[in-house]
Amino acid sequence: SSAASDVYKRQQVDKNLLIFLNNLGNEQWDSLWLVITNQLSWSPLFIFIFYLTIKYFGWKRGGVMILSMILLVAFSDQFTNLIKNSVQRLRPNNDPEIKHLLRTLIKPQGFSFMSGHATTSTFFSVFVVLLLRDKYKYIYFILFWPLIFAYSRLYLGVHFPIDISVGIIIGITFANIYYFFFKKLDKKFFT
């Protein structure tokens, strides 16, 4: 059918784009991208955001905000795993059709669609921007983090571009919904 043919064509474009982007990498930069893709490498950023939150909102209200950020990450992680296990798309590094064409530095198992790195980092960053934009004009710079973090997954050949794109879109959507409900609770308890 033409619908199946369209899906196949889109998947081929997705695979070809990944092969192109992944092969732009070289050994000189590999270790940097391995550090970038590791969540723990970003701990100073999270500590800085928590500091800004407590500094502006105080321990009680800021503490609630930090707790909501932690819950956001936990929810996003579980949601992403649910989607991955439902869709069951092979990771590029495990896809027999293209794995030999990729520069692969790590070999995660599990499934590819959608990227947890892209979804959760976007969700977190957009929520933080919505929370702190009136207090810190430079907070928008945090939006570079999910872009760099998500790109690391393409560089390492462990996600397809569509996994990243959908993750970013879902992250932005969830952040806005989450912020909407957070504001209602915040208003009820802190004003």
C-alpha cells in the first residue's frame, strides 16, 4: 500500500540522515561527545539551576519547585520507556541494515524511539525557562543543553533523527502542560 511505502521512504530518509550526521564525527572529538552524552557530566548545571531556584524563591517554595523538577524527570523517563517498549524500534547501532555504516562508540541495547535524552532534557529545560524567565534573563541559554545533549545521540549512532525530533516536540509539549498545572498548585499554596 502507499501508506506503508511512505513510512518506508521516511524511515530510509531518517536512516540516511543519521548515517550522514554520524559520519561527520572523528576520533579527535569522540571522547568529548562521550562526556556530553553522560547525564552525570551535567550535574553542575543541575546544581546551578537548583541554586538559582532556592536563591530566588527561598527554601520552602524553591524546594517544592526542585521536587517538581525531580518528579518531572522521573515521569518523563517512565513515559519514554513506555513508548520505547510499545514501538520497539531497533537502535541504529543494532539495526542490521545500517549498523556497519555507523561510527559506534557505545552499544546500548533496548529500543530507539523516542530518545529519552531528548525528551527529558527538553522537558526539564523548557520547564526551568518557564519557571525562571522573569527572574533571570540569561536562563534561555539552558535551551542549548538539550540540543547538544540530543545531538550526542546522533553522533554516537544510538538514535535516529526522528527519535530526537519527536523527543524534543514531546518535551516542549509536556513542559508547557506541566507548567500550567504547576502554576495552579503554586498559586493555591504560595499566594
